[in-house]
Amino acid sequence: MKFELRDLATGYRTKKGDRVVSEHISAELQAGELTCLLGPNGAGKSTLLRTLAAFQPPIEGNILLDGQSLEKFTAQELATRIGIVLTERPNINGMRVRAMVAMGRSPYTGFWGRLTDEDEQAVDAAIQQVGIHDLERRMVETLSDGERQKVMIAKALAQQTPVIFLDEPTAFLDFPSKVEMLLLLRRLAREMQKTIFLSTHDLELALQTADCLWLLSKSEPVIIGTPAELADNSALPRFFAGNNIVFDAENLRFHIHIS
């Protein structure tokens, strides 16, 4: 499924006029790839994600899914094409993990939400793909942050959408769990040919795991490329290096300079 941005501007409509956060974004997201969105706080990462997920309209430009504007899809149609995993911890008590994952089938189950054999198979497959079979009878409120995030990804997989957006999926995780999460998403993109796009502040992990990076700033258009390409053209040190931060282009790492 082709996901395309054409001269996109994101932001907010207010009574005093449009407040543009980012603009002139033209790009494509590729199936089978993990794409990471990087940038400083306030650059508009969450606004861009919300716009791509059709939670808010673009200020200008267009977003196309297989050549058709997102605005032309119904909410039901979008729910079978785009899965969303947000940063916020779900405030849910009294629900087992399997039931949470099964909520991903809601675009297909109709008003009463009754699961068919096909739905149950989709839930089983999602649980297996994420590797949380040992958690499926646990209550959601008893899970660690890392376990909970895996459950939300399994829910998105059960939704069987070709596109998955994630907002800061590693935000509350310890370092080993961050690594595990990004490697999981990279594997899912490849094995299932999903288009996976996420925002993150974990710069070095993104450099080592992403197929493609989008660098978003407050002052210039988005810069897009592989980690190696952005290292070669000095985009990465220009965005993130500073007086005490040195970028090692050969190893795709940042080092702290202590004088």
C-alpha cells in the first residue's frame, strides 16, 4: 500500500488563523521498512503523526493512500488501513491481555463485537508475532511498561492494517526494552511487509535500527534519507551535534566531548 505526502503543511486552525507547525513535506512511506521520525521538542513530530493518522486535517497539501486522499476514506475504512499506537498508557482495569488485543478486531466485528473464528485466528497470530503468549491471561493493569507496549502493538497487528503509526513507543522503557521494541518493529516491518512509522527521541537506537529517517526541525523542511545518507551529507551532526556533542559518521554514533 502506497502512502504519500504531497507538499504537506501541518498545524492547527484557530479563530485567529492557521498556526503552521511544519510545512513543505513531500515524501513516501515504504512497505517493509521501519521509518523513524526524529527532531527536537516542539518541532511538530506529534502534530505530523496526528495528521498522517487523520486525527486532524492538514493545513495545506494532501495525504494519499493508494492514490486516494485520506479525506475520502470513512473512519471505518481508515480503521482497516491504519493502526495507531499512542504514547499514553491505557487506563484500563479488569481486562485481560487477550481481550485487549481482540479490541483490534473492532473494525471488522460490527456493533456487537462478537469474534468469529477468523477474528480469533487474527488475535492468536498477533499474540504469536509479538511473542506475548505467556501474558494473554494476565490483567492489563499488572503489566510492566514494556509488556503493555507489546500488547498495544499486538492489538494493532490484530487490526491487520498495512500501515502502523507509533508515537514514542519507547518513551517509558528501560534501555534493554527500548532495543527489544525497535528490533521487534523492524522485524515486523520486514516479515509482514508493514509500513511502520514512529516518532522517537532515542536517536542512536534509531540510527542503528531504522531503514529510513525523517529529520524534522522548526526552521527548515524535513530531511529524509537512510542513516548512512544523512551521515554522509552532514545532516545528522547539523541537527544534533553541539559544543560538547561530536558525531562519529563512520560508526553512526554521537559522543560526549569532555574537556
